[in-house]
Amino acid sequence: MVVPLTPERFTDLITLVNALADYEHLDRPSPDAVERLREAALGERPRIECFLAVDGNEAVGYAITLETFSSFLAKPTMYLEDLFVLEEHREKGAGSALFDHVLNMARERDCGRMEWQVLDWNNLARDFYHRRNAEWMKEWLVYRITL
């Protein structure tokens, strides 16, 4: 089952974000980053939407989304920032439930498309998205400036 993030479940989200950081061999969010994430998700003016996949009462996965905008389609784009499921809960439908939830939100909001990024070495994720007929945009290169 997929549920929206609530203040009471914020610790569950952070536990899952830390698990994703470990999986991707990245540093876990600093205490300041955790507070910024709380404000972005649950503050007075939320910038992101977060959803938890739960099995019983246990949070086993999460998704973070936000909308961008396509000037050519003149419609919003649903951007999937993170989709992660704990390893021991994979292949049980949690990832599909999260992905389908976000995809359905995009359809309900009349988004022109849904986009996300996948690490090149993450074959499990790439296979997951290919099974959903997602198209790899080979011609686009990701650039970044860290501020």
C-alpha cells in the first residue's frame, strides 16, 4: 500500500533515504539536510511530495516527486526524484505500487510526461523501468552545478 508522508512517519522516510545512500555508496544526509528535507516535504510551502510503501505498518520503500514544466508541451512534467525499496522487500510489488502511484498522479494532473534518472550501473532499476516500457533518453546528457 502507498501512503502520503505525514509528520509522524518522517523518521521512516529518513531511514529509507539513508538506506538508499548506503545502496548508492553516497554520504547520508547531514542533520541540516534532514531538516531541509522535512521543510521541503512537510513545511508551510511544500516543494516536494513524498510517499511511503508500507507492508503492514512497516515502511519498506519511498518515492519523492515534484513537478517541472515543459515549454514545448506547455504542460507540467512529473519528475520522480527517488524511488527506492529496501532490498529484502523487492520483488513483492512495493516498487510497482510506488511507481504506479506516481504515474497515476501524473495522468490525473494532466502532465505531459514523467521523467527520472537512473545510475548507469543500476541494472535492477534499469530493468524495472524497461519492463514498464520507459524510454532511455540517450541523446540527453545530465549536467550539474553544485551550489
